Amino acid sequence: MKIGILGTGMVGTTIGSKLVALGHHVTLGSREAGNEKGAAWAAKAGANASHGTFATAAAEAEVLFNCTNGGSSVAAIEAAGAANVRGKVLVDVANPLDFSRGMPPTLLVANNDSLGERIQKAFPEAKVVKALNTVNCEIMVNPGRLSGDTDTFVCGNDADAKARVAEILRGFGWKSVVDLGDITAARGVEAYLLLWIRMMGAVGTPHFNVKIVR
Ligand SMILES: NC(=O)c1ccc[n+]([C@@H]2O[C@H](COP(=O)([O-])OP(=O)(O)OC[C@H]3O[C@@H](n4cnc5c(N)ncnc54)[C@H](OP(=O)(O)O)[C@@H]3O)[C@@H](O)[C@H]2O)c1
């Protein structure tokens, strides 16, 4: 499958490398075509990896991942082009964190709105699925490194898009993908970051996750 990743940070490159390893063709996108991190990643990741602008990454892709800074995600997708995201599954892993007043961060949007919803509203023809934002990127693509099975979440308005994303997540090694409902559930998984950051401090590693015990 052709997959476009918006974002050249640790999340975009980690997910990109995993997708290439699984046999997909991946283009990483950034603001500038000559972005150093994108070029370095593509040079290392192999023949099925390339890089370019946000628009290049989105144009040919069947599925897109938003791995940009949460405060800039809508701008990044605008740069990718509304026509290039139309009708496509857009996996939103971003968190709307504001570090401008130091640690711990606050949320740029919360309570009765979320970044996932803002993206869906700004790009109504994209099929936005919020996923993977509740774990560190190394766990996103390798949940098996944890000592037990844990849960990951999806939410979004399109059932087929969520099923497609769940299949990708199973390919990453996730055994339990919990569907939380429509895109308004992004309010919960984004606000969970406030707890996640405190838990990271308490357990002393970003490599952990939660499990729902009934
Ligand atoms: N770190 C984790 O393990 C983790 C876990 C869960 C969720 N997340 C979320 O995943 C996302 C990516 O995290 P990250 O640490 O890999 O990267 P990041 O540093 O948060 O974001 C990097 C990307 O954002 C783009 N960007 C920054 N400012 C922009 C602007 N003004 N307009 C358009 N694009 C802009 C950059 O574009 P250029 O390429 O052009 O520089 C770059 O591609 C974040 O939302 C983060 O909260 C992270």
C-alpha cells in the first residue's frame, strides 16, 4: 500500500520505518522538500522510502498519518492540500500539547472539542481516525516489547476507515483495538495525555501502557 506520513519527527520516522519493514511504500512529508530529517530517514529506510513536501506525501497515498506537532497539524494538512486528503483515511496520532509554559504541558484544545474533531471539521471529506496517540512511538509500532498485552484505541466517524486502521494496528502487533465511537471520543484520548505524562514520571519510562480489566 502507498502510505503518506505528514511529519519528520520521531513519530513520523518510527511509524514510517515500521510500515516500510511491513512492505509498504512510504513517503514522509514536511514543510520543505529538502528537509534534512526526511532526507536522512529516506536514505536509511530503504528502496520503498521517499520524502518530499506534505503535498507530495499526501498526493499518491491511499492512507495518511498525521504525525505533526499538534498546534500545527491543521496548517500541515492544509499544506498537504484538501484535494490530496479527500476520501482518504487520515490516521491522527498528534496530541494538542502546549509546552509554552514549561512542564507539565497543557492542552491547546479540550473538554468540548479536540484536535481530532478540528481536523475532521477542517477536512470534512477526509476519514479521520484518531489512533496511537496514547502511547510512546516505540510502543505504537512494537507493543510486544511490553511485558503483557495492553489496549489501544481508535475513534472516528467512518466505520470502514476504523476497520482499516485496526488492521494496520494489528500488523504493528496490537491484539486489542478498542473502538471508542465517533471522533468526539478524541476529547478523551487527547486529555489522557495529562495523566500519561504524570504516569511516565511515576514509572520512570515512556515505555508503558494501560490494559482494561473487566
Ligand atoms: N513522541 C511520541 O512518542 C508521541 C507519542 C504520541 C503522540 N505524539 C504526537 O505525535 C506528533 C509528532 O510528534 P514528534 O515528536 O514526532 O514531532 P513534532 O516535533 O511534534 O512535530 C514535527 C512535525 O511538525 C511539523 N511542524 C512543526 N511546526 C509546523 C508548522 N508551523 N506548520 C506545519 N508543520 C509544522 C514539522 O514540520 P517540518 O518537517 O517541516 O519540520 C514536523 O514534520 C505530535 O503531535 C506529538 O504530540 C508523540
